[in-house]
Amino acid sequence: EGVLPQDYTLIKMEVLPPFPLKLKALEGRRVFLAAATLRPETMYGQTNAWVLPGGKYGAFEVNGADDVFILTERAALNLAYQGFSKTPKQPSCLVELTGYDLIGLPLKSPLSFNKVIYALPLLTILTDKGTGIVTSVPSDAPDDYMALWALKAKPAFREKYGVRDEWVVPFEIVPIINIPELGDRAAEKVCLDLKIKSQNEKEKLAEAKRLTYLKGFTDGTMLVGEYAGMKVQEAKPLLRDQAHSDR
Ligand code: A2H
């Protein structure tokens, strides 16, 4: 199994100009934060993206277009082996970056009802999984719900990482999927039901993820978008293909 298993969908979030100093060399090109997700059908509800502050990232040239992907070197190598690098089997890094360089970048993500979302810090990101960039959907992902809640509730945490209020405070949960027993903010309901108080309650969060993921997939119905009214099971592959053909 590689870094990007079959089930992952890569979501390209375009970095909006003007670019900060660290990215100036990339001006004139289309630059994306590339997130790996298991839930392409939830992309309507994105409120932000997550990056690991101390994590090592790079801006890599990808096949064909002038496009540049920001992700971990490990993910870039994996994509290169899947034929997505400019040079075969070799990632071509234009700029070396850390998560700190990415915090606060304004992003435009396909399908998201929020026209602009921001890259925000998350300390529980694993660097050996996916792309090291995670898109955040607090309506349906317990991890995202708890992390966004923590950033909203703790000004000191925002200050520590140079996060401006306007990147966080205005962003609310966007209901996108209805699950009969869990409603249309499933992640919030499950976190409240299980009395989860922080991102560090790993076991409870794992249980919350299991519950929302299982019930969302088997019983969920899309509330929004092109496939509103359709079962999640049926909409998921359609939205996955849409994201893939956009690559
Ligand atoms: B999922 P699996 Cl709505 N570190 O996307 C931590 N988490 C990561 C990651 C990393 N490096 N890379 C990906 N992920 C997250 C959406 C979503 C996700 C929803 C609900 C559940 C869910 C929006 N965030 O995942 O261990 C990404 O979050 C539940 C596990 O490889 C990705 O999908 O199976 C998921 O974990 C991949 O987890």
C-alpha cells in the first residue's frame, strides 16, 4: 500500500494571489494545496484546510500543465511513481516549505460553499499519511469539528500560531448530509453524545469517526449540490470521478 491508497481522492485547493514572499518565485503559475480525502462527497462543507506547523512540505511541479502542488516530499515521490511528476519517477521541488509558511494562505476549493477558506494549524496531522494536507469538513469529520472548535474557543492558541480571527471565527458548520439518527451535523452530535472535550481523546474520537463514517456511508443522504436527494453511497463515486477528471 502506497502513501495514496486507491480510496483517496486528491482535492486541489488553489492558492489565491497575491502570494507571500516565500511563494513569490511561483507567481504566474497555478499553485494548489493538495489534500487527500476518503470523503469526496463532503467537499461542499469545507471550512478550512489543515497543515502541520512544523511539518516539511514542498512546492512540486506536476505533469503536463504549469500546475504546482504543495504537499509532503513523501507524497510527491509517490505521485511521481504514479506518473504525475514533470520528470518521471522524480519529484521536482521548486520551493521547500514548512507548515508555518502555509498558515493563513487563502484558498479556493472546488465545490466548497465557502468561496475562500484558509490554511490553519493542526498538531495531530501525520506526515506519513496522505499528502500531509487535510481538508476540513466539521459537519461530518469529528477530528475537524473538534479542531475547529478548539481554534475558535482559544484565542491564545490562534495567537501562538499567528492565526487571524477572520480566518476562523466567521466559519460555521455547513450542513451537507443528513443521517437519520445523527441529523445534518453528524460530527458535532457524535462528539457531544460521546462527551469528547478535546482533540487528544484519541479513543473516543476513533469511536466517533467509526460511527459517523459507517452511518454516513450506509444511511446518509446528500442535502446539497448536484446530487442533492441521492444516497451518499451513490453520490460518492460520482463526486470522486469528478475530482479525478479535474486533475
Ligand atoms: B478525511 P485513513 Cl468529512 N493526518 O477527509 C491526519 N489525518 C489525515 C491525513 C494526515 N496526514 N491525511 C488525511 N487525513 C484524514 C474528510 C473526512 C475524512 C470526513 C470524515 C472522515 C474522514 C474531511 N477531513 O476521515 O486513516 C482525512 O480526513 C476519517 C478517518 O487513511 C482523510 O479523509 O483512513 C482520512 O483522514 C484518511 O484516513
